[in-house]
Amino acid sequence: MEHIFSLAGLGIALFLFAGCGHVQRQGDTSTGTGIVIHSEKASFYIDTLHTGLENPWGMTWLPEGRFLVTERKGEIWIFDNDQYTGKKLSGFPDVYQRGQGGLMDIQLHPNYAETGWIYVTYAKPGKDGGSTALMRFQLIDNQIDHIETIYQTLPLSAAGIHFGSRITFDKRGYLYFSTGERGIKENAQDLANDMGKIHRLHDDGRIPTDNPFANQPGAKPSIWSYGHRNVQGLTYDAANDVLYATEHGPRGGDELNIIDRGKNYGWPSITYGIDYSGAIISELTEREGMEQPIHYWTPSIATCGLLYYTGDRYPGWKSNLFTGALAGRHMTRIEVINERYIDEEKLLQNIGRVRNIAQSPDGLIYVLTEDPGMVLKLIPVD
């Protein structure tokens, strides 16, 4: 597999750099390995590590240079020192593969060296369809073992949309994962079901006793926040103890939110979008007791994946947020200061449907795309 970024080899010479919003001088090839992209606060080139994926979703790094990439159809691919090994983890259970459903996010336990736990979200099949489940497992060589389903969202549904789902941990070791409302708008406001929520758990699936609805009769005690449509981006800023989420709107109204304990984020009572048919979902964009996004996108860019960058490899990007854009086919860098949106910059315009963005242990940014399905690495240039 060609490892160095090659426009001709991928057949994408026109769309990679066409329409970029910022200066990207194709003639500058000072690295000798690819076209240098000069963005507002960093210069870099793209190293294409692998092509030929279908629907890559999540990625995480194991010790000693290996990393894992999930495919929605239920596969976990193994990379070693940035090269696909030709191997996949074996023993993953069946997934509910319908529409947007399947295997989704993957994250290591914060103390993986001690616990060996790997966490995934996936659409788990059942008698009445499927729903997002949170599972953890350990590895014996490349074999999945000690599987534990630590949370199964309910109710099950035969729908093929709005499963969520991302996973992150905070500095206290609590686990957060997101669920979509499965296409039933009212689910998001109903505390009696798991859909359209962000959930907070202990690492073994136990429910913290200080969760906001833990003692409310009829409410799901795992709920941390509600009123969400379909959160497919979740990241945590440990330095400032801030949980960020990006959420798909309908036609318009994709949101960037700061997630706080017990708050209602409004869907579908308030929205900056309209239905795909053009019908009005709500006349309101604000309502008492419901949170406002710190930023929203109209028209929708179809936000997916979210990274809060903490490394030093791109100094101008430190403490910035990065989100993918499925419909927009780009990556967006977002500046937030004191929890307020300041500005954004489009990067990698027309690269493909950007599904996820992640930071490696050595501080480099990796990008997963669909159509075409690729694993990309951004190499900083001094």
C-alpha cells in the first residue's frame, strides 16, 4: 500500500485542494513527500496511511505503536507503526447493521496499562431491532475476550438512524457516551428512555449516585444531559473541566454545545434547523430552561467526530477544537476561548466525508474519511 500521500495514486488531484478557503500553494513541496498546506495557524502535509475502508468510525492507540480502527460493519482493523497489518481483531459479537447502525466508537480505559479494558459503542441486535450498547473487552493477542455489555440503551427500534455515538472519559474517571433519538423526536425530551441523551457511568457500568436524575422516579438514572438529536462528537478538556459535544441538526442547526449536568439542550422544542421536507419543526430557537449552543451551522455541515487538541506538534492549534463534516466533506478547526466560540477555519476541503479526528500519543492528528475511506495523518511543517 502506498504510504506517502500521492494525488495521482488516489485519483483525487482535483478535489483535495479545490475550493479551499485559505491559501494552499500547490507549488510548495519543501518536504519532498507531499503538497504543503498553509493554513491560518499551521503548515502541514497529508500522509495517507491506508485506503480502501468502507465506513471507518473510531480509532484508538494501544501501547507500542499499534492503533485500532473500527468499521461500521463490525470489524476492528489493526495498524502497527502507521501501517495496516492485514489483521483484524477476532471475536466481536454480531452488530445491528442497518442504515447508520453498526460498530461505532472505540476508546481505551484511562488506565489501560493496569486494566486492559477497551470500550466500544455499537448497535446491538435484539428481537425488536437494535439499539446503542456500551461494551468493554480485553485482548489476548488479537482475540477479543472477557466481553462485558455494561449498558444497553432502551427501547430497541427497527429504525436505521440516529444511534449516536461517542465515548469519552473525564479526569475523575467517569465515562460519558452519547445516544441519538432514533428518529423519534419526542424521545429526546423523555427522561424515561435512553434515547437522545448523554449518559454518565462509572468505568464498570455502575451508575453514579450523584447523577442529576439518579433519584427522580421514572427517569433513567444514567442520564447526564438530554434534549439531543444525534450527538456524534464528544470530547473533554481536562485542563478546564469542560465537556464538548457536536450534534447533527436536520436541515440546518448542527450544534456545538458545552455539556453541563442535568441540562436540557432543547431538541425538538427549539432548533435552528427545519425538517428535510422543508416543514417547520419548531418556531422557537430559544426557550426558558433550555440551553443554547455556543455555535451552530446553517446550512448543516453534518458534524461528526470531535477533538480537543492538547499537543504541541502544531503550536498554533493548541486548545482548539476540530470537528469533521460529513456533508461538508472537510475538517473544521474551531477556536473557543473561555467557553465562547471565537472563529473557525475550514481545512481539507473536499477530502471526503470526515468521520473522525483523533490525537495520537505523540501529539499528531489523524483523520478518518468515508467516500473515499482513508486513514490520514497530518504532518506538521516548521
